[in-house]
Amino acid sequence: MSVPADTSLHGLWSKRTAFMFAAVGSAVGLGNIWKFPYMTGESGGGAFVLIYLLCVIFIGLPVMMAEITLGQRGRHSPVQTMRRLATEDGNSQGWQIIGWMGMLAGVMILSFYVVIAGWTVAYLIDSVRGVFDGFDAAAASAHWEALVGSPQRLILWHTVMTVLTAWVIMRGVNRGIEHATTILMPSLFALLLLLVGYAALYGEFLQGLRYLFVFDFSQINPDVTLKAMGQAFFSLSVGMGAIMVYGAYLPRKFSIPEAATVVVSADMMVALLMGVALFPIVFASGFEPSADPGLIFQALVLAFDQMPGGWLIGTLFFALTMIAAWTSAISLLEPIVSWMVDSRNMRRCSATALCAAIVWVAGLGTVFSFNIASGPEWQLYGKNFFHWMDYLASNIMLPVGGILISLYAGWMVRREVMQAQINIDHTTVFYGWLWLIRVVVPLSIFLVLLRGLGIL
Ligand code: TRP
């Protein structure tokens, strides 16, 4: 199906802020609130944070600009966008691999994303009911173990999240996604500041800051570097076409660099604020920062119980986290749904239902990773289903997607075409970006991948 060059089959954002909110909504999610702290814990703190920040700025930001630009030019789902651009630019149709791999990565990420998002719903409801009253550290851990130990409860909540995600996607881009994100972001920000305030007053604030920001070089190794880069891709939602699809709905004349910078800064701020709020609380409550995916749930419940007004703050926190996860899940599903609509001629409703069913089934893998299939006999090289999905998608597929996107944008499109589309006023800035995207980005991703995988 073809549409005139400057619109999209699925509609356009009604205004600039709608794109910003949707892109920030995609970027800010469990990656910042749940994954960043526990990955930091797993990798031992400062060094991980430093490499993560470097990757966000020097890899994530330029790739995001490239991804939005390609999407805006192609105006379709990632697969169709790449097909169109490859045809127009006279390149091989093989570049569609960006879209195909992206859809696969999206489903793989969703297979755990909806389950973890389900935890936030469970915690939200328990918080409303006052279940956490009078909790100590042992009770907080026991509560988490009880939740993840029960396949039934996990399935219930992951079903709820899958349905909620599908529901917004069915309503379509403008009505669904725009509305969901416009109120959330400012509230989340305000709440995080409140949490940071609490951590400063009552937590081990300096110890927390030191853990996050002081590093010694000996902590840096190829594995930590690979994980930090994967975290940067994951957190920014780049490398799989999610941002490309949102770019496809972006009207011309907006400054793409400006948009990307706002999205990246907001994302980075939320992750850092979360870290700054959480680690002082973790240290004060006697937990260890660790590789435990339940870290934030256990530590925060305790903190909420002890702080004045904690019931309300806790409830709001879980509600906002749930919504943040929701707006991200939407962007993970949109590339594949829009592909089915674009090229299979499916109705948006049926496409969404089909994708939701696939995601739901895949989600069972993660559900069981925490209970019946958590034992060593279910692991392959020490990783269970959940760990494998996360590792393959975040640490390998997203970076490979990033290499391909940057190579395409940097080398395969005529420079003038790219320059006109990306809308950078200053020539020097454009050449700076071009240099990053042509050489620095693909080369550094490549090296980090090879070293991290032990090939080099
Ligand atoms: N960035 C989101 C988060 O931090 C997750 C996410 C949404 C994502 N869309 C994506 C990750 C696309 C990778 C690719 O929670």
C-alpha cells in the first residue's frame, strides 16, 4: 500500500509535543526504573554507570537521530520503511533486515517486559490495600518471593499488562499513545524528585552517590562494557525500529536533533534520579545492591513504609512505574503491528490481537523462569529463559541494529538527502553527527560486541 510522501498510513502526530511525549514515553520505562538499578548492582556500580553514560551520549544519541530520520523519510513500519528507502536510494533490499530483526527483538523484549510490568501492577494493588504496613526487610523479601513464586499470580498480571498494551495499540497512534503519555511524564519526574529528597534526608546518601559515581578502572572489563552498552540501547529504545516507527508519524519541519536531545536527556535524568534515590535507600535498609531483579521492589517497599506519607508516595510510585512500563510496551509492539497492517493488509484490530497472543505466550517463558523453571536444569550456560531473552535482545540484537542503522544512514543515503531530512541548521554540527554515525558509532559498537562476546 502506498501513501503520499508526507503522511503515513497510520496517521501523524497532532503536534510536536505529542511526538516528544510518545518518544519519551517509549524511552522512559522499566529500563530506567527497574533495570538500571539492578544492572548497576550486578556490575558493581560506578564503572558501569560511567560507560552507560558515555554510550548514551556518543552512541545512543546519534543513533536515535538516525533512526528518527530514516523513519520520517520512510513513513512506514520499519520493514517497509527500509524497503522503500533501499529502493529510492538504489540499495540492496537486504537492508530490510533492520526491520525484521527489530520485530523479533521487540517480541523477545516484550516476553519479559510485560511480566515485570505485571509486578508493578501487583505491587500497586498491594500498596493501595496497605499490605506493606509495618514491613521489615525480611517481610519485604518474603513478599517478593511469594509473588514471583506463584505462576498463577504472575500469569494474571502479565495478562493484564498484555491486554492494556494491546488496547492502546488498537486505538491507534494519535488517540491511544498521545493521550497515555501526556500527563504521566511530568508526574513521574516530580515523584522521583520527592524520592531523591527522602533518600537525601533519611538514606545513606553519600554512600549511595559514591556507589553510583565513583569508579575505579579495575572494575571496567569487556563484560561490564557490553552490558552497559546494551543498557544504553535498551533504555533509549533505539536499535530495533521502535523510535523509527514513531519518527514515521513525525511531520516534517521539526528539528530532529532537538527532539532526540530532549528524549535522551529525559531518559538519562530519570535513570540517574532513580539511582540517586534508590541506592541510599538500599544501603540504609541493609539490602545489598545486587543482581536481583527484585531489588527495587524489596528496597522501596521498606522505604515507603518508613517515610511519612509513604502509603501515598508508594502507591503513586507504583502507579507511575506501571504507566511508564505501559507506554514503553506500546512502542515495542507498534513496529510489528504496523508491519502487519502495512504489508499483510490486516486490520489494526486483528493484527494487534494476533501480536498480543504471541507476546502472551512468550511471556509464559519469563513467568516460569522465576518459579517452576528456575532451577539449574532449566538453564543454558547459567542463564534461564528470562536472562537469555534479555541478553540476546538488549546486548546483541539492539547493538547490531544500531550498527546497521548507522551504516545505512551514514553511508547508504546521499549526503544531501540526509542533510535535508535531518534538519540540522549548522553545517559543523551536521558533519560532527555524520562523523560519529559513519565511523565512531559502528566501530565502537563492533568492538564492544566482539570483546564482550569474547571473540576478540
Ligand atoms: N526503553 C524502554 C525502557 O527503558 C523499553 C523499550 C521500549 C525498548 N521500546 C523499546 C527497548 C525498543 C528497546 C527497544 O523501559
